[in-house]
Amino acid sequence: MTERLTGPGERLLPTPAQTVGPFYGYALPFPEGEQIAPKGHPDTITVHGYVLDGAGDPVPDALLEFWQADPDGSLKGAPGSLRRDTVTGGYLGRNGTDFTGFGRVATDADGHFALFTLEPGPTGDEVGLPYLAVCVFARGLLHHLFTRVYLADGPDPLLDALPDERRATLVARPGPHRTYRFDIRLQGEGETVFLEFP
């Protein structure tokens, strides 16, 4: 909040900081951005949940980016798996055959998201459990936030450094039909652990 002087000795009340946007829905989402795994792949899992604000209300205009290793631990992905429409120049969507390692998903009107992917494998230089890296963009955030989704709990340097209740905010809960529930709470009680990078 800032305070402005209007004249000699006269002060206005502080005003809240404001962000511009969000404008995520105009250019960043692309068709099938939630489809990291090829459609119909027998090992596809669904990671889904809600983005919630500090009051526990859904955030209907958040955007999430996911990066992950493929099941054998490779980080190469398939960056050319998006097809362009030669007439409009826009995206037609994924080619349907390649595992990309990258997804971009907008939340719906209820703050819900769903990602269709394969379980990440351990990379050669990684110590600890495999995970999905997540970048969160949402209204009210001046800078995006980074977190992780672990599909299982176990020995891991990051998880081991956290108290149990904080650790639980990074571990997705398994559900029926190869689903995992992972909610992201931006602040308040049960706030998701966010990572800071130098």
C-alpha cells in the first residue's frame, strides 16, 4: 500500500497495490494443453484439483504450467508436438502421439483443473522422489509461484525438510481410476509450499 501527499500536510489514505489483468485466457492457453500424455495411452493418469485463495474460494482465472520427466526419467520431451493451422497461424493442438513433458492448463469457472499425463520417472541426477514441477499464475500475484506435485510420499530431501502438515501440501492424494487430487491453496491455512529460486 502506498501513501500519497496531496498538499502541504494533507494526506490521503493508503491505496491497495493492484495488478494488471489477468490476461491469461487470451493468448497463453492452447488446445489440448492439458494433454501431456498421448490420447488413449494405457498408463495415463489424471492429476486434478482446485486453485483456492486465502479464504478457500476458487480462483476461476488461474493458469498452471507443468513440467515433468517422462516415465523413463528423460527430460527431452517433444517440443514440436504442437501443430499449427497454416491458414490462421493458431494452434490446432497436440499431434496425439508424442509425450511432451509440458502442459499448460487454465482453471475453469469453479477453479478446477485437470491434467492428463504419465507418471514421471527418476532422472539420472535427481535425488529423491519424481515429481511434476508447477508454475502458478493467478490474479493478485505480482510474480508467479513455483511448487511441486509428488504422486507418492517417501524419502525426499525437500519433503524431509518440512513438518508433516506442510509436507502434505505437496503430495497428491490417489483416487479411483488412476486419478490424483492436488489442490493449490495460495495463502492462509493449509497454504501450499511454494519454492523460491535465486
